[in-house]
Amino acid sequence: MIDGLKPYPEYKDSDLPWLGKIPTHWELKRGKSIFQRIDKRSANGKEELLTVSSARGVVPRRTAQVTMFKAESYAGYKLCWPGDLVINSLWAWAGGLGVSQHHGIISSAYGVYRLRPDAAATPAFINEVVRSSPFNWELHIRSKGIWTSRLQLTDESFLDTPFHLPPPDEQAAIVRFFDHANGRIERTIRAKKKLVALLNEQKQAIIHRAVTRGLDPTVPLIPSGIPWLGDIPKHWKTRKIKSLVSTVGGMTPNRGVERFWGGQMPWVTPKDMKVREIADSQDHITNAALRETSISIVRPPAVLIVVRGMILARTFPTALTLVPVTVNQDMKALIPQEAELRPDYMVSLFTGIERELLQLVEIAGHGTCCLRTDSWENFVLPLPPLLEQVAIGDRLGLELGTLHRTISHTEREVALLREYRTRLTADVVTGKLDVREAARDLPDTAEEAGAMEEIEELTDVEPEDAEPEDVET
């Protein structure tokens, strides 16, 4: 179905850098001729509270992991209805917009826009346009501000935005095609993510066994005195974390001081904690920040953990530093006493007992997850002799090599499928590919819905990721 798509017979110039040529019969209109601004407020704030996810569009807040403070009352919040376009003006450039399928309330700082009765546009097609990668270029240049995180899209700027519109029946064909194509791609992605989850469970079991019982199944065991740990090898010790490490905390240099940012020193935050080894970070600070603030350099090798953030709701990320780094206030750097605990073994140990460490996570007053210092510092670890730590690390390297390669390959396949979906959406929504004939040959919606229900039952859906690729606002 997808491989047979071809361009339209005739095109015309749109005079828009992000759009290029469009089919001759498509129209170009300004947002003000398509949308009307809506500003209706909730009397008591009792309606469903909604939020905007860069991954899923407008969704009930209860289904998303949002770290913002909750208000005491939502009276006076804006109302929206199914079919309304909702835009978080500060995050439009990062995908913080979409057409709602829900009736509910959203922040009074959001924009709500409704299609005019004579607009000849459909909400579903508009949703595909505004959330496509080409249209993001238009949103970015129309959002103004000094800092990227403070770029704002005003009502006037949005309503002056140009939109391309196929005839309504063609919009319906495009949406029908997307429903089918996205369903097929999403089923494949979910199946691969389920495989990754199963492989990770297998990896976790192998590591857990090695770091709590060792490599020799015949070694004598003794009670550890720790309920979650049970018996351990007779020659092992147990020690509290605080007796094995020294710690270095972090901070955020003033974002308003330009000379503090854009340097060479890695500044690690929870969003960097997706790998086992840290050799760089997404953000960097300058020598001026090192001189003029209280931030500390963490020398390698150190073990980094997250002590605050929604990532702790589902995983306990641990990483070994390979280069000097700094960290923000949501992180801790642990410097092991290498006479008793090897840094690389500590990463394996924390990985193996992740489930037990997650039991320490608490929900703070503002709704985010955190680790209290006294809680994790007093957590007791099983500790083999140094030579055995090396042996366990070597064995795990051999046993987990194939698993790591399979997981990495499968995750890369998922990334490629997402890239393909983004490219396909861009080509179809801008008229580079004609899907009218393909849409006519698709199965009816009932058959497609049944297939989606089946795949929902067979696969696991991971929690919403509020990292940069999925900004929750």
C-alpha cells in the first residue's frame, strides 16, 4: 500500500519554505479565515483536566506524567470541546498543540481555536497538519522570545499563519490513510517494544542473581538479615551505601546569565541518564560558571543517580562517568571507596537491584518523585570481595553481550520506524504523495478498529516519557 504511492499529476508553488510545491487544486488560506478564537471559562473547575503532550496531543492529565504544580482550584480555566485546536503558546514550537477529542479544561494561558463553519476544513486533517514536522518550522519562526524555553506563539501570530487545504473529501482520504498506516506502524513498534521489555526482564534476572548470590551455586550461604535480600554467600559483607561512598551534589547556574552556558563542560541532568556510561551531555556550561557559581566538578570514575524527577516513577537510572562532569540539583554523584567497591560494579549492582531501590522512591508534596537522602544512604548493599566483583563483572559482560546487541538492534528498529512515520506524514500532509486511491482500497474502520483492540490486548504500553522527545506541558 505505502510503496505504491506516487506524486500528484500537477503542482504549483506555495511560496512557503517549509511547504514547497503543492497540488494545483489545493488552496492556501490564513489561519484567521479558518479559525475563530474561543475563550470560555469554567465556573467551578470540575470538568476533566486536560494537558498537551508532544507525543499524544491533547490528553486527560490523569493519563500523562506531568511535573507541574497542581492548582487548588481550576475555576476560571479555559474550556475546550472535541474538535477544538488547543495550543500551549510557550511550547507550540516543541509540539505542544493538537486538536482535542475531549471536553474539559486547560490552562488559561493556552489558546483555544475552533474551525469556522465555512472553513471547509476537518479537525482530523488540521490535527495532522499542525503536528507535522514541516509545519513545525512555521510555528518555530512565529514563536518569539529571548530563550528557546520562553518562545511564545501569540494569537495574532497563529491566526496569521498560512494553511494549505485540500478539498474536504481529500482531507478525509488523507486522514483515513493515516489511521490505517499509523495503526500498522504502531502495531509493529509495540511488538518490538514488548520484545525489548522481555529481554530487559531477562537481563535484570541475570544481573540480580549475580550481584545477590555470586557466580558459584555451591558456595555456603548465610542469612543477610535483610528481608528483600535473603541469604548471601558466607564470605560476603553487607554495608550501608553511605559507608561506601562520598557524594557530590549539583545545581543549575543562572539561565539568565548567557556566559554560563554553551561551554565545554558536560552538565548532566536526568534526561541524559538513558545510557550506562556518561561521556557527554545535552547541555554544557562554561569556565565562567565553574568559577562564579558553587557547582562542583565530578572527576571520573563516579556513579551518577537521579534523586528527583518523574523518571523515578518507572526506573532507577544509574551511570558511570568516563569524563569530568557537573550535575544539576536532581542528581547525585557517588564516589565509591575503591578499596571496597569498584565503580563499574556499583553500576551493575544498582541495575540488578533496581526493583528494591525503587521501593525507596516517594512522592513529594508537589507531585514529583524523589529519593530522601537518609533513605538511600542507609540502604544496605550486599558486598563481595574486590576480586569477585571483577569476576562478576567479567561474567556479566560475556553473558549479556548478545542480549545488549539484540536490545540495541531492536531499539534502533523502533527509532527507524518512528523516523519513517514522521517522513511519511510530512510527505502526505504536504501533498508530495497522493493517497486518494490507496485510501479507497483500505478495509473499513470497523475491521481496523478490531485489529487495534487486539493489539492493545497483546502488547504493553510504556508510560508517557516526559523527556525532550515528549514534552508534557
